[in-house]
Amino acid sequence: MQQIWQRAQAPTPVFFKRLRSLALVLSAIATAVLTAPVSFPPLVVTVAGYVLTAGTVAGAISQLTVATDATIPALPPDNAAPEPSNNETNE
């Protein structure tokens, strides 16, 4: 989970920044259509649902895409033994 947060905060390539913005706009439009107090034809509502899903997924993936020159520190394995501190001696 910590690596996901690190990826989300790492630099994102320009293409994926634009894709994320487009996905956000499409998701907002689809949400407005789905929550509008007027009645739309069933086809419009169905398409809006698909656009909302696609926009949400595209936005999430775009946010987690990392530029190739960005370095994400590797996490130690869960079962790794702690490294000895400086005041411990090996005998």
C-alpha cells in the first residue's frame, strides 16, 4: 500500500497528465448527466455510466503512471531482518 502512495506522489509524464485531465472532465460530465433532475433516454444514461467508469479507471491509472526517470525507493520485504545498529558489535 505504501508503494501505491509513493507512485501516486511521483512525477507523472505529460501525456498521462493530459489523459488524467480529460478523464476528470469526462467523469464530471457523466456524473452530471446521471444525477440530472431531468429524464434522459435510457441509451444516454447507459453511455454516461460507461463513460463514468472509463473516466474513473483512466484517471486512476494515469495518476499511478510514473515517469521513467523518477525513482521509487524499493520497500524491504516483510520478513527482512532489521539491520544492526552502529553500537552493536558482531562477534
